Amino acid sequence: MVQKILNNLIGSKYVGILRAWVPNMVAWGTVGGVALIHFTDWRLFLDYVPYVKGKFEEDE
């Protein structure tokens, strides 16, 4: 059903091109997300992970 709508909307040629690029875009998106966490304040992101959050309790 979705493929039929996309074929009518953008054409079957471009649907085939999109299908070929989706795995590549997912891989680069994952690499970009990991790089974002690595080069920024990683603890800001890891505070939202419940298991890791308990390891970094503030000392008072």
C-alpha cells in the first residue's frame, strides 16, 4: 500500500533509489549520533539512561 502511494507520488525510479539509500542513511545517522555524544558532554546524554544514571551520583 505504501509503495503504491510512493510510486504514484514520486515514481518507481525514485522509490528504487530511495530503497538503495535507506541502509546507508541509517548507518551514517547512527555514526553521527555516536559522534555527537562523543564530542559533546556525553554525561548529559547518559543521564537519561536509567542504568548508567545511578553510577554518576553527585557527591555532597
